[in-house]
Amino acid sequence: MNSIEKPVVDYSLIIPAFNEEVNINPLVDRIEKVLSGFSFTYEIIIVNNGSFDSTSLVLENLLKTCPRLVVLTLTRNFGYEGAIIAGMENAKGKKIIIMDGDQQDPPEVLPEFIFKSEEGFDIVYGIRSKRTERWLVAALIKLYYRLISKIVNFDLPKDAGNFGIMTSEVVKVINQLPERNKFIRGLRAWSGFSSVGIVYKRAERTHGYSKFSFFSYFNHALNGITSFSTVPLRLFTYMGIVGIILSLLGALFFMVTKISEMMGVNLVNYNIASGTTSLVIVLLTGISLNFLGFGIVGEYVGRIFEEVKSRPHYLIQNIAYGEEMKSNDSI
């Protein structure tokens, strides 16, 4: 896939879109209105991520009226992160803005992000002041961010989505990482470039419907955890070690109790059934060794899993340019 080449515009806006036929036109209008007061050059990259509604037709018509528009059409839906990566690897801006295509990331706050970026920060990310998901999902997301911040070895901002600005240097680093499942907001923080967060109010979705089901959130969370931590695997190792200790203590208890019974001394007020001691010891030891084995193997599998990710993140079916971006593409 293409990596960022010599920048030809100041800003690239990357917008993943999956079945957003009712949101594309008003979103682009809002962006154009907000950015019209700035003197810098920019491109709007909309990634059509396997839409099967009228999104393709809307984008085709929009190309005729929006000269700064670039439309990347993927062969199928490659997931939310896949669409963002497609935009990042084909962006030509000195700085890259990522925002959702459902109008929940309000373009009206972009000037605040841009001004903060111009102060010299490599990364400016948005912090949601309030979750817009249903209360159960919102509570689980908050819990997830606090959990993952404890198990990763770098500072991962809480309640920060992908909405924000990165310099082309940061994006280039992320693009060059070979891993298959890229958790963008995690890699953004992992990169270690100078960053600052801006609290903003994420809007409620007014058109269309959310493409993220409960299981989509769950899979996204698992991707974030497994991309940056082997703690879940290491828990099996800890459980195995604890289990072995408990097994040894249990075995010692049963052996001492049994020997005392043979000597006519009852340490407990009941008799242990014949054969129970050896059975319990074998079961506890076997289960503990299994946990320990799974943990040790898991440590190696986890490392292999992090490395063996060589398939492309996306496949592009077509790239279409607005009039102004056609001339830039020829540079």
C-alpha cells in the first residue's frame, strides 16, 4: 500500500464511511464552511468502506461540486480501522485529521484542534466529555479504558477516540508498523510524540444508525488489549502458579490428616473417604499444570500473534478525485 509521500496540501481530513448516505453531504458542507476561514490548503478523503446503500452515488455526485474531495472506494468492508488506515496511507497532507462520517465528531470544533496543533503538538486528540452510547455500553467503555490503562506500558488517554490531528511524521510511523490489527488510538499514544487532549462534546447521531453493535465494541476492545498487552495470557501463568501452591498445601493437609488417622489421632472431626486424598491431589495438580502449560504456551503464542500479521489492511477498488485534487495528484 502507498505510504505518505511528499505533502502537497497542509491538511488531510480522513473520513471513513459505511452506509452514510444521509450524512455525507451535510458533513462535507459543515467542513467546508468551518475551513473556509483558513488560508491553508486541504483535502477531504472519504473512504467508502463497502457501503451498499446510496453512499457511492452521493459521493459520485459530490465529486462534481467539491474540488478538494478524494474518494477511496474499498473492495469490501475492511472494518473501521481498516478504512482509517486506507486514508492514512493515501493522505498527502502535512497534518492528518481523522473524524467519523456520522456527524458525531462536530467539524465546528476543528479550529480549536488546529490552533492547538499549530502550537507545536504532534498529536491533538479529542476527549469525549460525555458518552453518546446506551448507558450499559457507555459504562463498559469507561471501565475498559480504565482497565487497559492499567495493563499497557504507556500512557493511554481515557475516553479518547480517533478524532484528532496527527502530523505526517506520526502517521508515517503508524503506517510503517507491520502488525495486522492496528488499534489507531493506541498506536497514536504508543508512538510517544508530543500530544495534548481537548475536551469536546460529541454529538448524538441524528441520521442513520450506528454500525457498532455490542459485539463490535467487544471485538474492538479485545483488539486494543491484545495489541498492547499479554496480561490476559499471563493471568493463566499466575493462576497456574497459585493453583500449584494451593495444590501443594491441599496435598500436605490431606497427607498429614491421613497419616494422623493411621496413628489414631483425628485432626478433623470426620473421616476422609478412602482414595479421596490421592484423587484430590491428582486432580488439583493436573488442573494447575494445565493452567501453567496454557500460560507458558500462551506467552509464546501471544508473541507470535503480534508478529505474524502480513495480509494487507485493505484493498482499493477505485480512487476518484475532485478537480483541485486531480492536479495535486499529478505532482
